[in-house]
Amino acid sequence: MNRPDVKAFFDEATYTFSYVAWDPQKRQAAVIDSVLDYDAASGRIRHDAADAIIAFIAAQSLTVQWIIDTHVHADHLSAAPYVKSRLGGTLAIGEHICAIQQTFGDLFNVEPTFRRDGSQFDHLFKDGERYRLGDIDAVALHTPGHTPACMTHVIGDAAFVGDTLFMPDYGTARCDFPGGDARTLYRSIQRIFSLPGNTRIFLCHDYKAPGRDAYAHETTVDAEREANIHVRHGTDEDAFVQMRESRDATLAVPRLLLPSVQVNMRGGQLPDAEGNGVSYLKIPLNAF
């Protein structure tokens, strides 16, 4: 068995796809890139998106083995600890989370007790680390560029690439966040392109390219190599870097970047409550 079953869940408010992938024989599952509902105007949090995942897992009689974030998301808050509290499982991210914690720990001038060693997570994946989902072989690949800590998880014939790639008609991820780098992203994408052509690619976001009416979340390595509008086969590295850097210079800061990073660098936990029992998120002025 080398083919997991995969169910996608779409959060239209953040254009995010979360996934449940599982071994259909062993019924062991991974939850990938879950979303915590957050209303920026009121500061209120809900769990509707995560509860839909939890209900599906219960209905399918699955056991959660892994709860994975492909990277520290800048556009939505992670529901990983909430999912773990309901279903168990090992909460995991790539080991380069420490670089993100250092950079943004300084930016947000976090409390002295904030740990910058990734210990908020149960497991930190190393580049090339092999693991299993049930009886299905899996490997974690470090694919930085969008952020320094991005990982692609290849589970059987399915690759969960986070924000590294979008659908072929939409292109590639931005690289202008702290620690991002367009040249590094190009090389990470070539690593993904070296996977077998029929590898299924599952994307973290879609924004509907012009002329396309429906959101999409699944493609293949071959389709990306042949048709990605930014980085198809034969695209020169320098040309890609020039395109990506020019394009990124025109992009607005993501609406939920400041709350998302503060929560996600903590493994999806809110900052410690203050003396009045309320947790607060910081808004650094003139930082971006």
C-alpha cells in the first residue's frame, strides 16, 4: 500500500485547504494544516473548521497519528493543539521552526518565557526524515523559500507542499516574508519536481486564477512541471527570481499575518493570559 486516502477541507475565509490523509487499511490518519476560525475585528475564536475535521475523523473511525503544519502560516491560525486535545496524535513541524521563533520572537518582543527551541511541538521533522502513516512510507523534505521552515510531506504517492506551489495556472508562493528567498524557493521547487511525475500534489491555498470558476486543491508533479505559469520546466532560475521579487514588491501584507505568526510560532497556542485572565496579541507599528 503506497496510496493514502485524502479528504480536503476548504476554509474560504482564508482560502486555505486542510487535509486528512489516512492509511485505508490501518485507519491511521494525519491532519495537515488545520485552521482555527479567527475574527480579526472582534478578536473572537471559534472552532467550526476544526470541528468539521474532527467529525469526519470520528465518522470514518480513524485514529489520529500525526497533526502536521507544513510551516508557520502567515494567513491563518493553526488549530493543531485543539485537534490534539480532542483526538490525540503527535503535533509536528519542521525543525527550522526555531529560525522563525527567533526572528518573530524579536519582532514581537515576546515574553522572556517564550521558548525558541521548538519545544511547543511534540516532534520536529528533519530534512529527509522517514516516518510512517500506518503502513504507508512517508518522508519530510525541507523546501524553504516561502519561509525558512517550509516542509513538503510526501506520504506514499501524495505530496503536501504547503505554500510552495499553487495550481499551475496560479504559480508559486511569495518570498518576501522575513527569511524568505526567491532563489531558495526555485531550488526547493526543483526538488519537488524531481519526485515521480504521477505524484499527487495537494496545495494549501487556492485563489482561483482568472478564467477559472472553481477552487482547486490537487494537481500532479507532471502538471506542475509542464504548465506552472511561473516555474514550468525550462524556466531559468534568474528569470524566476526577477519575476518573483518584482511581483512580491506589489503584494499587500496578508490580512492575518500579525495574529497568525504570533499564534503559530507557539504551536497554535495563544500567548499566556495576563493578570486579568485575557490573552493578548501584539500589533507592532511600522514593522512592515
